[in-house]
Amino acid sequence: MNKKIIISNLSLIFGEKNKILSNISLNIQDSEINCILGPSGCGKTTLLRAIAGFEDVSSGSILKDGICITNSVENMPVANRNMGMVFQDYALFPNMDVKTNIEFGLKNHSDLEKENRVNYLLDLVNLPECKNKFPHELSGGEQQRIALIRALAPSPDIILMDEPFSNIDQDIKEELVSDVRDLLKELSITSIIVTHDQNEAFNIADQVAIMNKGVIQQIGTPYDIYHKPANKFVAGFIGLGTFLPVRKVSDNGFEIPLGLLNNERIKNDLTKFKNLEMLIRPDDIIHNDSSPKKAVILEKQFRGAEFLYKLLYNNEYSILCYAPSHHNHAIGDSIGIELDIKHYVIFER
């Protein structure tokens, strides 16, 4: 697969000392969906704007199809980059109907070409009945779809999306994310999506780049990001979990408070470290009423099909556990647990 975008050692500094992006390097493959994921203020939207050409950079470069479009000396105009942009607030023109909004980027097309393109795109998102409506007459999901196909109307070869699902009601968000992924895959268009929501990123992306404080912390598939976090920030930011101390009990043996670890599944040499801890996720703990190993319920959250229990083990260690919702225990109850870790994630404290 060809590299559509190559970002190399990109930095962006506002003023003299305000470093927004620091030595960003990221390869984006042709036709892939990429997510830039991180907390608010981490620099992810600034990176997207730099790719689009809205921001000048201090150092480094961005190549598109092997051609430099951004470096510290020159910045290819936005209009020449052949990229479509979907903004967080959709930026639909309120005084134009849907048809006119979509036609906005089709300046050099005939009326017939515009009509055919509008009809094709509306059929693509199953909204032909919205053609003559105005933005205020559309639901949030409909506005999002219209904003996306307006960006697709001029046939860009890259689509950029800034927090595209942040204004969508939770009850329709999951379906909308899935629909947008299907559409982008059907069109085989390279996509870069910025979000702070890991569920969105994991549901839509082929590749995820985790950012914090202007630095990329890890790049990988959603599966690897979750199960093989590169550092403690990623481990703490992605999913739920707690950390338990790892103790050496023999020359090559290690344990956590919940029991001995399987040496064959420890991939790194831990003997050279003194202070270690292991990430324990809720799915690493199995609730088993008959288990002799007990923990006390401190908090519980009902999530429909399951409970999320916050537990205290051995009067000292906080852990999380999922349990089917028919296992409805009271706060203060002592319940049986078992350790079932598929992936060992161990860091130095």
C-alpha cells in the first residue's frame, strides 16, 4: 500500500516558547482511515489544520503523494491540496438549502454535472428527500452526513474531519460512526479524523495515533493500542484500568497481589528493574462467586447488560471488574474474583 501522507519531524511553535507540536512523524497509507486521538488541548486539531494548510509550521515537512506541501519555508495553498474538510460544527451555510450547500465546491461544473453529483451523493447517504431542505430543518445526524458529502463533492483524494461526531446524540452516534466508516471504505478515500473519544476512534479507524502535549505517544491498530500500550500515558488514557505492583519472588519469578505471573508470557527482561507495576483492566478480572479470592465492592455502575464494580482487594489494592447484570451485589459486599490476564502490560514506576 502506498503512503499518501508522510509527516516528518513536524514542529509548530506559537510565539517564542509555546510549542504546540513537537517532532511529529506519521505515515498515512492510501485509502486508510486514520484517527488522531488525544485529550483536549493535546495539539491534534492543530496537526489536522497543518495538514490542511491552515497553519504554518516551524520545522519539518508534510509530503502528499511524494510532493512536499508543507515545510518551514513554504506552504502550498489550501485550495491546491485537493483535500476536503469537515469542521466540528459542520459549517453548513444556513441561508442555502442542501442542494446549494453541496454544489458550493462545484464552481467549474455545468448545471447538469452539479445536479448529477448532488443526486449521487445524497443517494450515497440515503438522504435524497433532504435535497431542498435548509440546515435548520435537519437532525444532527443528517447535518453531519450533508457536511461530509459536501466535502466529498469536488472529489478530493483526502478527507479531513475535526471532531465530526462530537455534536451527535449518543443514541445514534454508534450507528452514524459505522455508516461513515462504510461510506469512506466504499469510496476508498484516505481519511484523517481528529477525536477525543476513543470509542469513535476504535470503531472507525484502521490506524490510531495517540497524542499528548503535542507529541505522538503511539501509533498502531486499535487492538494494539488497547492491548499493547507503549507507555503509562497510553495505558491510562485508553480504556479503564488500575495498576498493581509487581514483586520479584525468585531469580526469574514475579507476582502481583492477585497471584504469580506466568514467566513464559513475560516478554521483556524484568530483572533489571526495581519498581514495576502491571496494568489490570476490568476484563482481566472474572467475577466468580465460588472463588476463594475475595474483594470488597467500593462502587458500582449499572451499564445495562453488566455492572462495573470498583473493588478493594486485601484492604489495599483497588481493581475494576465487569460482571453480568444479574450478579447484582450491594456496596460493601465481598465477592469472589479470579485473575484472567491475556496480555501482560508492565511498566516501570
